[in-house]
Amino acid sequence: MRQPSVRKRRVAAVSVSLVLAAGVAACGPKDNDAKGAGGDSKPQKGGTLTVLNSNPQDDFDPARLYTSGGGNVPSLVFRTLTTRNRESGAAGAEVVPDLATDTGRPSENATVWTYTLKKGLKYEDGTAITSADIKYGIERSFAPELSGGAPYLRDWLIGAADYQGPYKDKGKGLDAIETPDDLTIVFHLDKPEGEFPYLATQTQFTPVPKAKDTGTKYEEHPISSGPYKVVSNEGDGERLILERNTYWSAATDAERKAYPDKIDVRSGLDSSVINQRLSASQGADAASVTTDTNLGPAELAKVTGDKELAARVGTGHFGYTNYIAFNPKTKPFDNIKVRQAISYAIDRTSVINAAGGSSLAEAATTYLPNQKSFGYTPYDHFPAGASGNPAKAKELLKEAGYPNGMTVTLTHSNAKDFETSPEIATAVQDALKKAGITVKLQGLEENDYSDTIHDVNKEPGFFLAHWGADWPSGGPFLAPIFDGRQIVKDGANFNTGFLNDKTVNAEIDAINKLTDLDAAAKRWGALDSKIGEQALTVPLFHPVYKRLYGKDVKNIVISDWTGVLDISQVAVK
């Protein structure tokens, strides 16, 4: 994941945007941690689960969605080669087989990945799912009219950079994907990618039968490979009705429980209305959840004081970091001592309070989120304590040639997201004032803000930013932000510090060759610490998700992959 609007094309997920806000360790009965949370009785099949969301489930086409791992609405309809382990907490950050028999078999240098499909897989119409369908599903995701999904395949597959999809290319498609038989699919990559099993959780790996492809209208009735099928899609995802796919078999799907008979997704609702309805839990709302709406500070205070409501709050963490970004091409931020001074001056306590308090935010001194799967390695190169170290900041400013302090401008978003918004900017402003740094605030409307900070020609020198991972690993967290080869001059650029260090680039390549993901995680953590010494960012905090669910909802599972309730696991009876 990314700035909220941009994050739609990166994360996660949780809409990626996630789903557009993010999430770190899951919990239960005290904070609704156990799978049985939400009631003492054993979960049973039957009933209707209602999903109350702010954001519509638009572009309901596997080619156009930017989600990974599963756990939200799309994964009820779309199965992929791999998915995430449907367990709470850290165990849920692991990748496991879905349509495939394993997580993939790599060649010695991880440039060729081979998958074998399980036997007996069927679509909602009873026809068999084949490897050719997965190849076709991937190929149609390259069509310009179906853009929006993850960009990795265009970068990773041999010869895919200029491919325009099967509607324009009427030939045999991508040579980099082979299907020697109905159960085998082979991917040829132009560089080693040890994390390909994570990528194979993206919805672009959903099988699509070519004969049933209706192009841009496919989203109205995509052919289900999961436990539910679409029976109604109104208002481009504002109202989505799902019912059981009778040809789905639990024998081929160890991850999705599929307890409810029906899923009713209602979107376009105000967040306060969603939380009010979940709190009251009347009628159908008693069997309701949300996949995109958090409790705000005021709502959380009310919930905390009510024992019954507090028992219906799911807590989760997603790999996500809110931070200050510098443009080192702009004075005075070209001086590392200035960047270090600001790092020392930050008062993280005031920033966390501005983000809603310690229940909704955790202090960060590392760029990588504080989860094992990312390779989290604790470090604090510029220790500011809980409330900042203005004396050390003043000392560094003097060494930088600013003995009398300085005046700078901090760019932020006007969106009320408690992440890059005025509240956080004001907390930074107040902290830096103690170090002799006068901060002028420049607030921009969300679209203008996103366009400005990701344009190499417009990028400000000092601004608020955030990023979330497309899967729980250091790779999609560090590479887009710090790999010099990913600096984009004529599009959305995320390497805001313009770092192009050959040793960093080489280490990224070396880690990408590893298929031992635990070994890779340790290397990502070490690389994070090395990059952190350059003070190109100031990590501020990792958000915590607090979400209500209805009183009749059972079997709460919240993983470290998404940080939000997994609706493929819940029961309402």
C-alpha cells in the first residue's frame, strides 16, 4: 500500500486501499482474539451475513482489483493459485496453496515457477477449471480497459512489458506462461523472484474461462471459482449479493469456511452510521461486519466504557507505516544533518495522540512494520525518546549552518484520515518549534496532494506520507521506496527520497533470489536499518485497527496479512 488514492493500486487488500486504511497483530476475547469470539456456541452453516462498508466494491473483476492474500469480499468469489493462511495473528501472514497443490516449485535461480492444480476444481456452472483459464485470466489483466490490478506481472514476466492483452493480441498470448496440460502452469521470469508465491495470491491469478469473458462487463457476473457466486451487482458494487456456489467443494479448499448461505454487501454508507448500526446490532445488523471502517477516537472511548460492546471489537495490525518524507534535492533537506535534526526533534507521543491515541497507533522508529514476516529489526538511529530531543536537534542544526533555527514548509493532506491530515501535521509543527524550527503548513485536497507528492517535478521538500505492503514481506515495502531503478520520471513515483544506491539495489536483487522467506526477512530487516541511517524518512507510527462486529457474528479471525476481520471465516449461527 501508499497514499490512500494511490494505495488502491498497491495494497492489499483491504481494498488495498485496502481497503484504504491499514492494519498489526490480531486479537480476541479480551480483544476478540479466539476463533470462537462472538459467541460461545460452535459456528454453524446457514443464515445471511451483511457487510456494511463505506467504499463500494467497484470494479469487481479479478483483472482490475488490487487485492492480495484473500480475506475480504473478492476472495469469496475468486480463488487464486495461492492464498494466505486463514489464522489470527502472525500465522496468518504465511502463504499457503489455494487452487494449486503447493506454493510453487522454483527453478534453482527462482526464475521459473511451476504449479500443479488440484483435481476436481469447478466453476459455478460445473465446468472444470484448467491451467489455460489461469493463463487467460492473467493475460486479460494486461488489457488497458481492465487496468487497475497489481503491476508486478508486467515487470516480472519475460516479454510482458509491452503486452496489451488478448483483446488486441489475438495470438497465443504470453510465451512466458506455459500450460503443458490442464493441471500444470509454468511461469518464466526475467529475474529471480523468491516471493512469487506471494504474488500468486493476487486476484490476477484467478481463472477466467475465455468463452465466458464479457470484457468490461465481466464484473457484472464474473464466473465464480470460490464458495460464493454473484447473483446481483447494483451500482458498480454498491449492493452486492452473493449466494452459494454449489460446485465449490471444501475438499479442495482448506482455507474458506463458507458458513453463511448468503452474503449481502451494502456500501456507500457513512462511517459513523456503520459504527452506530454495528453498535446497536438490531435486526439484520446483528449478523453484520465491516471490512473497511474503523472506530474513531471518540467512538472507541464510548465502546471501551461498555463491556458488551468492548467484547465485540476486533483488533488488527496491517503492515503499514506513517512517516515524514524528505526530498533531498530540495534545500535545506539536501543536508543530512537537517534531516537528522528533524528526526531527533519529533515528539512521537503528541503524534500518536493526534492519530487517536495509543489504542489506534503505535510508535515507529523503523521504516519496516514491527512484524516478523517483514523482517522487523529494531533500531532507532536518532533516539528522540517519547517526546523528542530538541537539544540534540539544535546541536545538529548549528552544525548544518543554522544556529538560529530555520523555517520550512510541511505539506499534508486535508483528508480527515488521522494519518497525513492536519492533526498529524500540527503535532509535527509543535514538536519542531521546540528545536527552533518554524513549520508552515501547506494543506492540499486529497487528489492534489497525491498527485503532487508523487510527481518528481512537483515533489515538496518535506511532507507526510504512508505506505502499506502488497504482501507481508520487506520486499514490496522497501523496493518501491528505495530502489533507484524504480524512480519514475513520467508517472507516479514512490521513491520520494530519490535514493539510487548501487549497494542497496544489489542487496534488493540478492534478497529477491531467496526462496527461503525466513532468511529473506532477516536480510530485509538489515537493509531497512542500513537505509535508515540516511534519514530519508522519519517513521512516526503504525496504525492499529479497531472494528466492531454484530452480536451474532462468530469465529473472528484477524491476521497480520490484512489486519481486518476475515469474512471467509465468520459464521452467523
